[in-house]
Amino acid sequence: MNIIAITNQKGGVGKTTTAVNLAASLAHLGQRVLLVDLDPQGNATTGAGIFKKEALPTVYQMLLGQAILAQVCLSTQFGFDILPANRELAGAEVELVELERREYRLANALKNAPYDFVLIDCPPALNLLTLNGLVAAAAVLIPMQCEYYALEGLSDLVDTLKKVRAHLNPPLVIEGLLRTMYNPQSTLTRQVSDELERHFPSKVYRTIVPRNVRLAEAPSYGKPVLAFDKNSRGALAYLELAGEMLDRLQNEVTS
């Protein structure tokens, strides 16, 4: 089971878009996929066609030990399962503080889950929910916009990951850096992209997710872009990313 936390402390970088569309693309390629919505905004839940008000119990109850994974898990019409979230999850931040081994609640709940991939959509902040995601994960996928503040934000995130490795989850690694909302006509975008490749040559995915109207429209219909417009540039990019991830894993096994 490959557990991957999708995280960036900077908001608006395509984190939830990546979580939902990568889940759909991996499922399309025959993988058993679970998407964990760990963000109180619940955008991954609605993006997967689940009405937040109808989704009970949620990951909130699971983290507090009031429900087990099988009770929370919902099947979507897009080939993957989801642990849904809603605004109630914001309260977990306070309630988890009182619990023993509070950073390990998600990791314990996911033990022996019957999936090839578990993708965790973390909130855009370093809090107890994000820590639960990072402690549960074996690897981190970092979506990034190639803009002025991206490298500074990445430096902060790398420092955070070092602290998590030192104190909570030593095996945690960076799975890859994904360039999102990419505009090749922007000189700054190309410069930041080149910097990423120079500093993290083995970590930057070849796949680049472009700015794409269909990708932006799909969540309002409660669908991954693959189900909304399978021939769009956004859908093809996430299919390419899923294939690249599977190739990387295969190479790791054989090397």
C-alpha cells in the first residue's frame, strides 16, 4: 500500500485538484484507490461527487475513535473510495489535543486498508490534521505553482518535513514535486520551473499540469476532470502523472 500525503502550506496551488484527479486517474489505470479528505473545507469530498451534509460519519469521527474506516468509507462513481470531510472536522483540531498519540490517529485507522494507493488531501496549514497526514504517509507529493514565492514556501515545507522525520515518521520522503497551473508563456514560470529542476533533479515530475478551463470547471459539477472532459489537457496531464507514478514505483521495485 502506497500512502501519499498531498500537501503544501501555501493555499491555492492545486492541492485538492491534484488529490481528486490523481485518485480518478490511478483508478482508471486499474489501481485500488482511497482518497482521504483531511481538509475541513471538504472540497475533495464535493469534487468526488459526495454531498458533505449527507456524508456521515466522516473522517472526523474516525480520528476521534468513534467510527472505523469501513464505517466512514464511501464508494464514488469514479472508481475510487473516499473518506469524506465537512466543517465538523475543524473541531478535531481542538479535540485531538486531549488524546493520546494524537499525531498517529490517522495512521492507526489506515492500518491494513485494502488499497494500492491512499491519497491524503491535507489542509493548507501545519496543524494537527496535517501532522496526522504526514505521520500516516510514506511519501509526500507537493503541488507547486511556478511563481515568485514558490521556492520560499518550498523551503519552509522541506524544513517541516525534516522535523516530522526527526520526531514522528523517520521513513517519510518526498515522492515528487508537481508543477501545476503552468503557463509556458510566462518567463517567470519558466525560470522557477528551471530552478526546481536544478535543486530537485530527481524529484520534479516530468508531467506538468497546465492552466486548463475544464480542470477548473469540473469540481462545480462534482466530477474529476477525467469524467467531465476526458480529452481535455487537464485530464490528459493527470493520466500522464498517474502513469509516471506507476513507472517510478515499478523502477524502485526492480532496481
